[in-house]
Amino acid sequence: MTPGMIHIPTLETERLTLRAPAARDLDPFAAFFASPENTQYLGGSKTKPETWRYLGEVIGHWAMRGFGRWIVCRKGSDTPVGLVGLHEPLDWPETEVGWYIWDGKGEGFATEAGAAARAWAYTTLGLTTLVSIITPGNSASIRVAEKMGATRAPDWDHPRHGALLVYRHPGPGGRI
């Protein structure tokens, strides 16, 4: 391994590959973040330079925490359809499993990739608890969390975004 490089594992599901995010993902990532409709529950749209910085944050999270989010692609393709995985910024209450899907919405990709990320967190990292933090009104994300077996927990008051919904995932062995 080259000094300073980080190892991001590749995960596979029945239909998807979860791989390391890379600079080559900027254009589809930027197209997703340019849309106010796509980002209405994510704090609003971003310019391409803002998305570049955010992609750097996504990659850097792996170096700082030892876990993070993966680019999601259909098996056999390297074209990104979303970003799914683990997230725990400094001001977060605990580790979150989250998802953004920009191609293939309604096909169950968020649930499938989210379940793979959660399983990896429990088996590889040894975590025993995960949450999904969802902006009120984001019914699609609420459905994904509920399909994954997560149940509503007390709201979290984010200093900038206000009250956010918290869904607690079943831990290893299905315990909540």
C-alpha cells in the first residue's frame, strides 16, 4: 500500500457493487447535487466545485473514521447510481447508515445497498447500533429505513437543520 492511501473494501449484493468513491465519479455526483428536487432533503443543491469538495469529504471520511460511504453501481457497470454507507461527522450523535440514489429510484437499490453497509458495519467493524437520520417529509427515505427494520426513535435537534427524524436499526441478531 502506498503511504497515505486508505483501503476501502468492495461489497457486492445480488444486483449491486459498492465500491470506493473516486474523482471519476464527480460528473454523476454533481448532476445529482445540481438538482433542487434531488437535494430538497439534503440541504439544497450544490455547484460542481461544492460537489467536488463534498466528494473529497466522502473519501476523507474513510481515512478519518475507518469507514464511510460507497459509490453504488449496478453489477457489471462502473457507472454510479448512488452513494450509500456509513457516516459519522464530528457533530453527529452516532454512526448513521444513509443513502442517496440518483439512478434506479424505486428499484430497491437503497434498501439493498443499505442492508449490505449495515451488515458490514456489524460484522467487520463490530458496531452494535446504527441509526438513519432523515429530514422530515422525506417519505422515500422513511420507507427505506422501515423496510430495513428500523424503528422511530426520538428526534435529534441538529444545530443548523433543526429537528431531524431518527430511525434506529436492529442490531446484530435483530435486536433494537
